[in-house]
Amino acid sequence: MTLPNRFEFPIAKAQYLFSRTTEPGKGGDKRKFWQEVMEFQSPEAIRETILAEVSLDMLQPQSQNEQGQLYRAYIQVTGASGISRRIRTVWIVLFNEDIARFVTAVPDRSGGL
């Protein structure tokens, strides 16, 4: 297993968090959480906040898939709303690489406020 030495978080991934909605009963509504609950005003703000809170030593191995090793890191995020939530971030390190690439970020159901 190759340990990552840096993060990669393309703005397109933050745009996904900022705009993705789901059908009722099909999982969480990312747009509603990040925009309405946390009151982030842009994908750039979400990206900057996550990168400011996460560090390489926080990464915990989660599982492996056909592309690489998945990691998770739990961070505390406070939105413009003043609400603070524990967030589970997921990262992947592709085989034969050492870059932790952002996959997603969701509220940690066990983390609470």
C-alpha cells in the first residue's frame, strides 16, 4: 500500500457537492446539505474549507477497489450558517500513485453537531 504525500481536489468535485440532488429515498441531497444547511455560497468555498481541515495523517484506510486504496478522514466543518458538523471525507490513492484524490464528503451520521 502506497502512502499518499499530497491531496488532489479538483473544483469539479466540489461543484458536484454543490449541485448534486437525488431523488427522494435515494440517499442524501448533497446540494441541500452544503447550500441550505451549511450555507456555503460556492464550490470553491467548500473545497477550501475541506482542504483547510484535512491532513494526510488523518487518513484512515477504509477499503480497496479495482482502482486503488480508499481512505476516510473525519473533519469538523463550520458553515456560514454557524452550524458545525462532523464530516466524513473519502479519498482514493490509485495503484502505483501517491496522491490522495478527493471522492466525496458527507455528514457523519454518528458525529452529530
